Amino acid sequence: MTAAPLPEWERLRVLRAEHEFASVQKETRVAYTLWVLTGLIGGHRFYLGDTGRSIAMLFTLGGLGVWTLLDLFLVGRRVRAVNRDRRAAIMARYGILDSGC
């Protein structure tokens, strides 16, 4: 059994929500590039919106390098979490039940 196609107004609403998410979506590649270039001062954390942690990294030089090294393993997971939260907020604002893709 196949699902019925969406009405045009519903399809446009979904497309608008997807476009809004695409405009705020964070890229893993950019986050890692920022980690390489500005890891000690928390540039990658600023990019992901973790302002409090970023300021802490800025003033402690990445926790004397410890936080910076840990972020090598955590940046990818943090990008996925930020994107998941942003997508959920946008879809909820448009009244769309997200399948979690």
C-alpha cells in the first residue's frame, strides 16, 4: 500500500521547512577545520553555538590543550546533535512530524 501524495500546500510547507534547515545546518568538515585552525581558543565551539564552553576554552587555551584533544573525538557527535536539535525545532515550528532522518 503506497501513501497518497501530499497536497501542494503541504508539499510547499515541507519544502520551506527543509530549506530553512539547510540554511542553518552545520557541517562536520567546517567544524573539524575550525578545530584544526582555532582549537586552542574554541573556534569550533563558537561555530556550533556553545558560547559558554567557547569562552572557557578561550581563557584557558583549551583547558591547557586537554579539551582541545578531547574535542577531536567529540566534534562530529556535537555537530550531529546540533543539527538534530535545529531540525526538530524548525519542523515543530512548521507543525511537521519529523521522521528523524
